[in-house]
Amino acid sequence: MKKALAKNFSSFTCWHAYGLLAQSDRYVLFHPNSRRDYETARRAFQFALKYDADNIQILRDLATAQMQLREFAAACESSRILIQQKPIAQNWLSFAVTSYLVLICSAIW
């Protein structure tokens, strides 16, 4: 994966695939002393969005990685962008859940 990124650094497909690999179970097979790496996945998805900002699947994967990292405000923003691009029930539900988590976490901390 890193060789593909070295050859074409601006390929959103490579960045997206790298992010999916980092957050998958297969990542553990290649890096035995690690667990799913959502931080690397989040960074890879953000790089992919730099080169293809309108890709809904990358946005959805970014929001998922942000939720796993407990970055609820960032996940809420990603969900809001998803609603603007494609206002379907799944995206509205994602936005509602992340908004609720932002409110709950702000009340606790």
C-alpha cells in the first residue's frame, strides 16, 4: 500500500484503501503487536478527501473513524457535510446520533 502511495501521492483511491486497511482486522495480521489503527485511518481518509472532496463513502468512513476515536464534534461536522451532499435517512440518523453525543459529552466534561 505504501508503495502505491509513493508512486501516486495524490490518488484518493490509494488513500481510501489505506484507511480501510488501517481500520480493518487485516491490519493486525501485518502488524502483530497492534490493534486497529483508527488514528491512521482518520488521517488517510482526510488525505483522500483533499483529492476528492465530494466522495460520500470516504466521508462516511471518516465519520466512523472519528466516532471510534471519540472525536464527536468532528464526526458531527462530517455527518453534516454528508447531509448536505446526500440527504437520506441514514445520514440524518448519523447526524442525530453524533449531535446527541456532542451534547452528552459536553454536559459531562
